Amino acid sequence: MRDAENICQVEELRPNWMGFIFWPKSKRYVSKYPEYMPIYCQRVGVFVDEDIEQVKLIADDFALDIIQLHGSESPEYARQLRKWKVIKAFNIATADDLEVTKPYEGMVDYFLFDTRKPFVEAGGCVPPGGTGLKFDWSVLDAYQGSTSFLLSGGIGPDDAERVRNFRHEKCIGIDLNSRFETAPGLKDVNKLRKFIKTIRQ
């Protein structure tokens, strides 16, 4: 989110959190302070392997409530940000992928489970960021950690009933992004309104 009018419109739907991406390579990069920032929901700043002092500076400047780490940040890196609530994102395809969460137990407040990208680039190097694709949520039946998580990865307007029917005692919410956009960083408020109404029934 970065457009003031759009931020205001989405905030009227009363989401719990609203995200702001501070990774310069993202199409949704927030390069300057928006003319309006939400006051009725918590602000989440998304970072990818950023210098930790820069993360702290931005978090203070934007009055962030939560920091989301979407790169290869270590548990110790996350521990140094405990002034804020911290989300650590993981890319998931199989139950074995859940093993990487274990060192972060007690170091962060939440996990976010996103779709793992295929290794298609030279040298197997895949840049961070969402794929807009879903993974098999049944994989999460194997998750037995103590950290609550958010479900992410290509959730769109047609997934409302699937989200309503998903059950896991540690799932506290869902992440909505690209499939609700009219352009990068600009949300379709009508689609969001309909979706939120359905899942909150």
C-alpha cells in the first residue's frame, strides 16, 4: 500500500493489519511516506535482507507495529528486532520445508507460509517475493510448532469458501495481496469488501 486514497478506502474495511513493502526491487516499494497512513489497523513493514539498522530506522519513521522478514534473515537477526512484533516468512511446498521454522521458535511472534518458487533461474538463485500462486495447504497438517502463522500465497477472490473451510489451531489470519490489485500496490476495494464479508460470516 502506498496510495493515500486507496489506503483510506481499504482501512474502512477494517483489516487487522496493512502492509508496506520496503524492498527496493519490489514493484510495490514504498519509497516515500504516503500522504495518509492507517490509524485503525496495525502497520506491517516488509523487508528482505535489509541492514538491520536501516530496518529499525524505517520502522521508527513509519511508526510500524510489525516487521515482516521475507529474506534469509537469521534467528539472531530477528531477535534484535523484538522492540516490534516480528513475522518471519517461509516458502513452503512440502512438509519437509516446515523444518526450517524450528530455529525461529521463540525468536519471532508469527510465521507466514508462502508458496515456494520453482528453481528456474541460473544457478538455482530465486529472488524473494510472492509468486501469486497457492501451495497445497494440507501440507500444514504436519506443522506442530508453537508459533502462530498466517496463510499466504496467491489467495484470491475465488478462494473465500476455501479459506473459511481451512482449519488449523495455529492459523490466525490470511495475507491478501496481488490477486486483489488493479495495479501493483493498488487494491480493488470492491473485491476486498466482498471477500472479507464472506470470510467473516
